[in-house]
Amino acid sequence: MVLRVIIVGAGVIGASIAYVFSTIKNVEVIVVEKEPDVCWGVSKANTGIIHPGHEEDPRAHPLRAKLCVEGNKIWREWSSLMNIPFEERGELMIFTTLEERREALKYVEFAKLNNVPGVSLLEGQEVLMLERGVAPSVLGAVYAKTAGIISPFEATITLIENSVANGAKLLVNTEVKRIIIENGEVRGVETNRGIIDGDVVVNAAGLYSDKLAHTAGVELDFKIRPRRGQYIVFERDVEPKPRVILHTTPTPLTKGVYVVTTVHGNLLIGPTAEDLDYDEKENTATTETGLEQLIKEASKIYRIPPRSKVIRFFSGLRPEPPDGNWLIKAYDDPWGLISVAGIRSPGLTAAPAIAYYVKEIVEEVFDLKFEGKEEIKVIKSMERMAEKSYKEIDKLIRQNPDYGEVVCYCNVVSKAEVLEALRRTLEIGAVPTIDGVKFRTTAGFGRCQGSKCRINVAQIISEVTGKPLHAVMWRRSPIGIGDVKVLLRQEI
Ligand SMILES: Cc1cc2nc3c(=O)[nH]c(=O)nc-3n(C[C@H](O)[C@H](O)[C@H](O)COP(=O)(O)OP(=O)(O)OC[C@H]3O[C@@H](n4cnc5c(N)ncnc54)[C@H](O)[C@@H]3O)c2cc1C
């Protein structure tokens, strides 16, 4: 008998669960996503930290603590298997007052309770020896060796690519309106494109997982509140940029303000922590107050470059559950329903461990015994021309002249890479968009933020898909650039 598992949501949680279930025999996986592509929700706008686990209170949130520590380990395996950009950098939780020092000591204790290796207390000069650029006035820091940094969208995309290669099906532009329950059992989901039958439904709908759970008649008091986090991105060539991940001492609301160099080499500071109203699940605005606050907080711990070097502001929304507790549960009534809801930070870190945990509770609650597939296909994440040596680039161009045609000058992305990104997008069944190319290649992430390359990318998408140029999608709507503008640009 084949078990059909419908996963609602292609964020990092849905993608991790899809990957784990796609490696099991006699399980058919269908991932349903309301957006045109994967990773357009919470998972695309975060700090990208793979947390060590010493910031999780094991008494208040035992599951979060356990899965965070496990997830930190599994990402190392998955990223080396699938070539996902990940680096272990180590992290300094910096304190600047005696009160913060007392607070920071708590995390050394949590590290022991959670079995997090490599956590120690550093005082004064020891911090400066580890990271130049740290404000000389800092008192000390908690160092955690196993902190890492990942590209969250490349991780999510690659997991979906691997799921599809192992038999999963992705349905984009498909919004689940309700989970269908009949006689105490899950029957499938009703979507904007019709009904999909299924034996098991995994609700991994991020900010909307509360509303979706309510359609199945469960967790009626469970409400997810968006907690906004704003960020500032600086150019890649700013100096100094920290090698180690830095952040201020956490508060009850957040893990503190981070100062990090992303996997793609930009300096990033953020996030803020602002509780919004329940119905503000799309409010990703940035505000002057929020951004000012970030500069002020980050400057306490690091030498922040001048504002003229800022290239972008953005914000993400944490799906904040009541009491901060993740809701991960398999129900026997209605049989076949699984909630993986309210996965706030450190959800990115814990995602692989959450996926294995979901497999475990499905076996337990639904009385099933899963067997792994004999052969599991591996798809590697896209390689970047900009990270190769001149000799390697020369070889690539000889094999394929499209590598010699640069589309994005800021991040040195070639036409060949854009074409590969589009091929991969179509292969998983997603819709090619300018955003999708950006997440897969970094074209548009650079200094000019796409003002130069956006039209080039749009033209390539138009050529590959046959869509008229004005209908190519950017930020959820057609770009609306017509032939006249293209011609004008060519004249110039
Ligand atoms: C500011 C900020 C900073 C963070 N920093 C970190 C960090 O450094 N490290 C860390 O470990 N964690 C971090 N997190 C937490 C982490 O980003 C989240 O825990 C994780 O991304 C949640 O993933 P998800 O798959 O549950 O949600 P999402 O990525 O939102 O995925 C849910 C998907 O479901 C889709 N969907 C919703 N409703 C429907 C429907 N009805 N039908 C079909 N599809 C639907 C959405 O479009 C979306 O694609 C941070 C979060 C924020 C906001």
C-alpha cells in the first residue's frame, strides 16, 4: 500500500519534511505551495544562522532545545551532501554591562544542559583577539564554536530539488483552502485548483498554519502572531566585516541584534523584534525607527560602516506561537493530521531534526513502520561562477560561451547560470520569476539591487518560457516592462 502524504507549505520546514519522506519506500509526497515558487515565506528573510543550541532554555522549551542541537549537526551532513552553502564560523554573544554579563552566564549553563560543545566565557581582550572590529568597550562574550551560517533560500530550494528527484511532486500557485476531514480521518485538501486526495496532511504553512489547523477543527485557541524583524544589508566591499558571528545579549523577545557576514559576503545587521497584530501576516514594511534602532544596537558591539554603504533594507516575520512553543503533533483524531506550526526561531536550524521527528511521530501515532529506499538520488546546489578561479572560468567559457556573457555585473552572474536556474525551476515544477533567479544565482542581490540586471534576467525568462516580457513576474506581480522600454534601453 502506498501512503500519500500532502505537505502544505514549501518553506524550509515543508521542504525538510518533503526530503525526509521522499527517501521512504511506499510513500508518495505532494508539496502544495500557494506561491509561484518555493521559499517565498518566512524562510527567505531571516538571519541565516545555524544556532548551536545554547540559547534555548531546556526547561521552558525542551523540544526546541533538543531539535536545535540536533538540527545543527544534521545541516552539516545535508550541506556537504547537497553542496548547500554553509560555514561554521563560531559566534560571540557580546555583553557590554554587568547586567548583560549575568544574563549571558545563563547561556553557558544552558549549553551544559543541552550538551552543546565548544561554549566558553571570554573576558575583555580575549574577545578582541578573536574578532577585530569589535567595539573596544565590550566587557566580554559567550563564545559558541558550532554556530554556522547558511543560505536559507538555497537550502530550501535544494531540499525541494532533492525531494522531487526522489519522487515528490510540487504544486505551486496552489492555495489550500481547507483540510478535508471525513469520519474522523483526513481525506485530503481543498485548494483553489480543486481537491487533492491524501492519507496524511502535514500542516507546515508557516504564518498561516494556525488558520489552516482551524479548518480541520483542531487547535482553535492556537494563534500565530507575526513578530517582525528588520534588517540592513551593506555592500560586500565594506571594511571591517566580522569573520565570527556577533550578536548582542538576548532579551526575552529575541536572540539579540546580529552583525554577520552572510555566505555571499555582505555585511548584515538585524533583526528588530516587533510584535504586530494577528492580521498583519504580510506586513513586511521597514521603518525609520526600526532601522535607527538597529544601527544603535549594532554600534554597541561593532564598528558599523557608514550609511552610504547600505544597499538594502528588508524585513521578515517570525511566526510567533503562544508561549513560544512550537506545535508539532500527529493527531489520531482526526487520524492523519500533523501540525508543524508556529515554527519561530530557531526553526531554520532545527528544520532537518524537525523533519526526522515528524517521521518518528507519524510512525508512532499512526502505527506505521517506514523503510528507507535502497537508492537515494542526490542533487547538488547550483555552483557559482564568481567563486571559481580564472582558470576554471576560462574552461567553463570554452565549454559553454554563455558563461562569458555576464548578466549581473555586481555579483558576476553569467547567462549560463541564469539558464541553469530556469531549467532547475522548471524541473521542480515551479514558475520562473525574477525573484526565483535572484535566489538561485544572486543576480540582483548586489550593489545596484537589480536595477541593471533585472531587465536582462526578464528577457532571458521571456525567451525561455515564451511569456511576453511584460508578463514576467517580479515580487508577485508582472514586471510590466514592455518592448518600448527594452528598445529604448538598447538605443542608449
Ligand atoms: C527575522 C527572522 C530571523 C530569523 N532568524 C533565524 C536564524 O537565524 N536561525 C534560525 O534557525 N531561524 C531563524 N528564524 C526562524 C526561521 O526563519 C523560521 O523558523 C522558518 O523559516 C519557518 O519556516 P516555515 O517553513 O515554517 O515557514 P515558511 O517559510 O513561511 O513556509 C510556509 C509556506 O507555506 C506557504 N503557505 C501558507 N499558507 C498556505 C496555504 N494555505 N496553502 C499553500 N501554501 C501555504 C507559504 O507561502 C510558505 O511558503 C528567523 C525568522 C525571522 C522572521
